[in-house]
Amino acid sequence: MARLIAVSNRVPKPGERYTSGGLSVALRNALERRGGLWLGWSGQIQDETVSEPRVTTQRAHNVDYVTVDLTKRDEEEYYNGFANRALWPLFHHRPGLTEFARRDMAGYYRVNQTFARILAPLVQPDDVIWVHDYHLIPLASELRSLGLKNRMGFFLHIPWPAQELFSILPNHARLAINLINYDLVGFQTKPHMDNFITYLKDEMDTKVEGGELEAFGRRTQLGVFPISIDTQEFIQFARAPRSAIARRLEHSLEGKILALSVDRLDYSKGIPQRIEAIGRFLELYPEYKSRFTALQVAPTTREAIPEYAEINREVAEAAGRINGRFGDIDWAPIRYVNKSIGRSALAHLYRAAKIGVVTPLRDGMNLVAKEYIAAQDPENPGVLVLSRFAGAAKELRGALLVNPYDIDGVAHALRSACEMPLDERLSRFLPMYAHLKKFNVHRWTDDFLSALMREPQLALTA
Ligand code: F6P
């Protein structure tokens, strides 16, 4: 079996088994099965004066974890700059927040070159390389320019934007050509893939047939691979005896309806709009005052970036405003916490919540929506209120699908969720539950890797 090499911006710690999310668990599983290597940023910053990046290798269960320290300048230009102030907002349809600087773009390419330079000597001829997410789009080009001919796949975890938006990037053509250097490019949903195909046809006059494109003497396969969760693991977490945090929560609720949201504190998640919708719900249906509690769990993220400091302030103000307006001396409609909660405790919180509220303005997939379903009691499930702009909405058709910009619409959906009888909850829930049992993260890993290994790379004659 070919050895697998995974590359992602962040790499989990070798011993860390359950804290870093389903994707890490699944990739680690695939790496351990085949033997492999995982390369990415260590999260550490090294002194600018050191000429070579510090590389640390740790081996555990058949896998080499190779992490690279970056300089402060790398972090600013590559991670905070081009990846998170140019690509992230634009790919989430927020051109107004997009800050493009040539210096950042150069830093982005420089870090990709550094990763390629460190990885290339570690690669054996039949290794298969799987690169993850928008931080590393140019990696295959950099590896190919160092002479590597291995099969290389890329999976984009976030949306691919509409052509008009992507072409705002001054280096859009270069990035698109970077993607063509992979053998397989995977997207979360068909509309994301179609956006890329439209761009290729219109801007690069490239032919795409049967999901395969031919350009610059190469053939690249495109495909849709909706990422998922370790469904069985979540089901087991949710069935296990309740953790202390879940008992504290249930005790404090005193029988009130719980509507739960869990998001990184990111402007793409639609948290201020959601809080407004909760206010509208209480305004339209005052009978729910003192009977309803919304819990927003939102660990802070990417704090060095000004737009993230701004969303932090905005959410805190919105929650304070709604609590001030609708709350009472013994009840506040919104509980807002900035910490992250471990996955097994989270499963209990999901199960305690009659409503899961997942309303991003745009999202590649959104695994919280899937985790919420997996954690429900199959005999008495809750209701998922889900943004139609999350990739998960393409699969979780039993959710109450909402437009997160439509505050009244979300308020009405919250009411429907509160009132929904058991038979309707079951008929919505059961097909989603069955779907997630079948299409779990292991299936996702296997599907992507078998597609990557299926087609031999065909060099076209010029
Ligand atoms: O889903 C997009 C993504 O950037 C992932 O690549 C990453 O693991 C996650 O969001 C968290 O982002 P960050 O590593 O910037 O905190």
C-alpha cells in the first residue's frame, strides 16, 4: 500500500487523540494504516535571525509528525495576511473585508516554498500526497518544480467563491494554475466545484469534461467530497454518562428549552445576525420569555486580525443588548461563553439542546451541524435550524433550512422548532441520522484517497 503524506497548516500533536476534531482523527487513522508523514506549521514562532526554519520530527504509531517553525514575518504575511485577510474573506463572499497586499502574497508563496523544500527530500517515489486547505494551494506547484512526480491531491475545506469574486484577487490566474498542478482537487459541494469550473471556462478557456480538465499539458480530476464526522464516536460520546459540565448545564436550565450554537468566533458564522433573530423571536413570541435559553459557545480565534477583534466586540454588544432588553432579574435569554469545550462534553450539550442553531452566512461544510444530529437521542431528537449557505445543507435536508440574513425567517424557524411534535422531529431526524452513519469521515477519507489513486497521471503531449 502506498505511503500517505498529509500536509496542512496545523498538525495535531502525536499523542492527542480526541481533542482536535474529527478530521485529525480520521487523517491520523488513514496515516497509521498506511504508514505516513504529516507536515505543517508547529504553531511556534522562531527568531528572524535564524537562517533555516527549525524542523521537529516525532514518530508515533507508524507516522512521522514533521512540524516547521515560522518567523513572525511568515505568520503575519502567510497566515494572518494572505490566507486569512485575502483568501478567507473572499472565499466566504466578503469582498469588503478582503485586504490584498503584494507583500502578503509573497509571504504566502515563500512559506509554501519552505514547506515544499522541507518535504521534498522526505518523499519516496510511490508516496501519495494529500494537501489540505487554502493556506497551501501552491504546494503541488512548488513540489513539482523540485522534480516530484508523485500523485498529489488537494482538498478545499472552505467554499470556492463565484467567479466574479475569485477574479478580484490580483493573482487569481496563478492560484488557479497552482490547483491544476494537483492530480485531484476536491470540493465540499457541487456548487463550489461548479464555481471553479465556470472560472476555468470563462477566464482560462479550459475544457472540463466528466469532471476532468485538461490544461498546460496535464489532466486534473475534480470531485465533490463532502467532509463528515466520526459519527459512531459522537454517538458513543453522547450515550456515555453525562459529564460534570453537562450536569451543571441541565441543572441551571431548570427545564427551559435550550437552543445551542457552537462556532469559532468568526464573522462568517453569522453570530450577530443569529442574536438579532433570537431578539426578534422573543419580540414576536413573548410567551417564550423565561422558558427559552440560547447558549452560544464561541472560542476566540485569529485574534491578531482586526476583523476578528471587531466581531468579538460586535457579538458581545449584541448579546448584551438582547439580554438587557428582554432579560429579567432571574433570567437572561442569551448565555455567551468564549471558551472551547472538549468533544465528549460537547456531545452531551448537543443532546441536552432541543434546538441546534447553525446559521453561518457562508460555510464550506459546518461539522457542528453533523455533530448535533449524531448526538441526539434517536427516540426523542431535537431540531436542527440550519443555514442554507452551509455546505451541510446539501445533505441535511431534514433540518429547518433558513436564510441567516432573514432575521424574521430565523425567528419563525426557532418558534417552529420549539413547537415541533415528536412525529415530525423523528421524520426529519431519522434520514439525516442514517445518512451520517453511512457517510462518516472514514468514508470521506477512503473516497478521496481511492479517487486520488485511481487515475494514473497522464502527461499530455504538447
Ligand atoms: O475550516 C477552515 C479552517 O481554516 C481549517 O483549515 C482550520 O483547521 C480551522 O478553520 C481553524 O482555523 P485556524 O487554524 O486558523 O484557527
